[in-house]
Amino acid sequence: MQDGCAFQSYDVVIIGRGPVGATLANLLGLCGVRTLVLEREARAYHLPRAVHFDDECMRVFQAIGLAEAILPHVIVSPGMLFLDADGRMLLDWSRPLTLTPLGWNLSYRFHQPDLEEVLIGGLQRWPHVATRNRCDVFALDQDETGVRVRYEDLSNGQLTEVRARYVIGCDGARSLVRRFIGSGMDDLGFHERWLVVDVLLKRNRDDLGDYSLQHCDPRRPATYVRGTGTRRRWEITVLPDEDTQGVTQPTKVWELLSRWITPEDAELERAAVYTFHSTIAQQWRDRRLILAGDSAHQTPPFLGQGMCAGIRDAANLAWKLSAILSGHADARLLDTYQSERQPHVREFVELAIRLGGLINTKAVEAGLAAGQARENAPVKLEVKKPLLGPGLALSDLPMAGHLAPQFTLHDGRRSDDAIGYAYVLLTESAGAIPRPLQRAFGENGVSMLTGDAAAGVGTWLRDNGLRSALVRPDRYVVGAASNDGELDRLAAAVILPIHVPSRPEHIPEDIP
């Protein structure tokens, strides 16, 4: 990828090259969108931050052709257990170790620098995607046709500007893009200091276990997380009267860890105090400036959904930008971005806050876990993914706003790989769709996946009493049809008033 000269023009400029920015850049690369990624740092951050992603995120990584490259860097998590001060289980949040209907495991643990290396390396496949490090953006000026992006090259002090039709702020909690949008933040009320300690084991400690553990001790709540390889993490509440700097000193850190490990067991990799926040931006877009990831929302870590939410933002946004930039959709399509994503994010943040409040048995008994009590057993937590907020989904049709399953084709391939990052109509057989509607779908970039190609398609439709279902590029269901009238509405949804994008070309075969 070659850097261009000043005043070069791009379709999209992404500010920030963390996991969300890099995923979005890969999705836009897949769609053929001319993209520039501006990153302030010289290289990816070398210490762990996020440690969990779910099956939906892995499905997005599959869409960009990098899931197989990521798999060697992850482990499957069996879930999380909440324990009281005496070690008795209060809440059981086990995860199945079998594949979910999305085609992947429900919970993965990872080391963020490993993930970023794969995502950033994947950008090299796209000749129309450029990245520039050590670039500090300081000004964004919008007009009717685009955005003037001005930044300083920190390696030599040179001031440069480029033009973009859209700018996406993947630039974190202190987002510059959010400041230029002028968005306030909705505060959901959770702000706590926690000491995050990452260690590398020096000897085998299988007794620590593979489950994440939430120690619901009113005296000092703490979380244990099994990482990849020898990596282990503890997150420990910082008490109000404790000094942030003092609590990160090695002597104090080992004192706090002493109930689990000693310096003979492990070496400290990092100890830092973070304030966990629960905030959501009130305005995610101002014309051509758009927020994604932590710039739009921050959540306590108790659900492991912080980075996941940002990856969902990227998947929701990329195909809509592609459709607009290619002339297949009106700019109004972007109005559905915040309306769909914000309620989804809010549900996860609110549940994370409730889980963060489980520091004593009374909280569990009060039902804050939103789980199901069982006789003589801990509360069993089952978290269902929220539905999309109002937008393109036809809310009065079956399955609208749900994630569509992924199927295994008769030739052994995963169905997403055959479909690509595009719309698809799921139907038991082509004969179930009248030919005029088949033409209408096809002319608007909608492919068809039938039960003849994957037996699971027909089974899923029959189990839900459906004839067909229309699925978007981000794998959410626009709506499903059980009769001719509903099928006509699905066809109209891709023709009027906002068109869908043409099906993108397949990704290259030479995936690194």
C-alpha cells in the first residue's frame, strides 16, 4: 500500500486502527471502497486490553476472510461463574462448547495484540486501502460533498490534509470525531475504579481453572479471567480511600493477588487502574462524520461485550457505506445506523451494570441477574442477544431483527462463504419464489440460498413456519415470509425506497 500525496481523496477515512477500525477497514476493502486509516501510534499497543469476543464477532471475521487466521490465537471459554465471599456459587453463566447456530463458538478468549496483528495484516490484501501511522488528526471540516481531514505527521511534524466523503471515528473514549460532532453522552451511572493485573504464569496452575470467576465479595469484588497460553488476568475493585498510584505498586499488587497466586507462580506483565464507565453517545452521526466503537459507547467489562459492540458497529456500517458510495442507496440509509445499533448496545450495557452490582447474595436473591432460579442450585444466567433497533428490519414480519443462522452447504462450505458480504434470500426451494420476484431480487443484488444447497435451510424455515427469509449483509434478518403478501413485502424492501448494494466480489484466495 502506497501513501499518497497531500490533498488525496478517499471515499472513507477511518480515524483509529484498533480492532474496530481495522475490522471496518477490512470490510470496506472487501466492498471495494477507497479507504484511508489514520492511526496516531507507531504500532499496535503491545499489552493486553480486550480479552473476549463472541460468535457474532467471529462471524464478522469470517466475512473478511480472517477467521481461520485468528483461530490459532484464541481459546474457547466455558463461561463465567459468580462466587460469594466463601467461594459458593451464586450465578452459573456457563457457555456451550458446541458450535452455535451462527457457526462458531459462543465465547472466545484472546490476546488483543495477536488479534490486531491479524486484522492489520489483512489490510495488505486490499490495494485500495491505505494506512498511515503516527498521524494525529486535529481538524475535520465538512461541506456538501465531503470532509477536509487535517493531520500532523508526528514523525516529521509535516501538516497534511486529505478529502473524504465520510469520516468514521474509531478513536476511542476521548474521540476527536465525537467532539466535532458535538455529541453529549448519556450516563448510565456506573463509574468505578478497578485495578487490572495481567500476569504470565511461570509454572502450571491448572487449579485456577478455565472458567472466568467473579468473586462477589462485598469487601473487595474481583474478577479472574483465563487468557491464552500462560496469560491470566485479575480485575480488582479499588476502594474509595485508595490511591491510584499506590495500588499499582508491585508490593500492593502481590498483596491483593496473594489469595490466588504468588511471585513464585507468575510474573507481572502489567498493573494499571482503569475507570470502568457506562456511557452512550447521544448523536452517532453528523452528516458525514460517524462514530463507531468506544467513541460511541463504553461499558463495564462484566459481559465481555465492549469490543464486540464495536465490531457489530463496523458490520452494520460498512455495507451501508458501500451501498451509498456505489450509488445503490440513498444517504438516508445511514439514518438507520444509530437507530438500529444504539438500543442493541444499551441492552448490553444495562445488563453489564446489573452484573457489576452482584457483589453480595442479596443482589442475586433480588433478581438482578435476570436469570432463572433453580431449587438448591445457583441462578442460571442465559443471555439472549438483543434485537436490532428500528431501521431496515420490517418489525411486523417474523424474525425481523434477529440474527440469521449460518448453514453448512452440501459441499462442506459454510454458507456465509458462498453468499459473501451481501443480501441473501433463504428459501426451501427456488420454486417457492415466483419468477417475477426472483428477477426482482436478483436485479437488486440479492442471491438465493435454498434447501437444495444446504439441508438446514429448509429445516430452519419449517421449524419457524416460514417460506422464506431476507437476510442483510451483516446477517440480520430484514423479515421473513409465511405467505405471498409477506413475500411481496420482502421484495419491496429491497427495491423501494432504499436500494441494497450489488453483491461484492469474492475475497482473494491468497489470504495470509
